[in-house]
Amino acid sequence: MIREIITPEEESYQIRLPKEYLHRKIEVLIFPIQDPKDGKNDSKDIVLQKADGILKGKKIDPLSWQRKLRDEYERL
């Protein structure tokens, strides 16, 4: 596997593949990542950061906890 994080300066980018990848199906993914230095946080990212590890150290089964929350939500 090859993983490289770049900051492209142009709309076009050329990829050089290793010989062992030739004549095989490969997957190429391109998506933006948030740079922690830019100071911008999506509200979804903030919620995920606050909830990260919320069940750690507690004797709660995550699946049953999730089912209980869904059942309560569906009753409303």
C-alpha cells in the first residue's frame, strides 16, 4: 500500500505506480483532510472530538446502549 499526503498546487497531478501494481485493480482515493494548524473545525468534528472515548472505562455495552438510545428516540 502506498499512502501519501500532499498539498497540490495545480488541478492536475501525475501518479507514478510501482510495477507490481500494473495489470491489477487498484483504488485511488482523493479527499480533503483537515489540517489541525488551520484552526477551522467543522461542528461535526467538534462533536466527535468531545464524544471520543465517552464509554471508555465504563461497564457499558456500546451496542445495547445504542439500541436503548434509538428506542427512546423512536418513542418521541
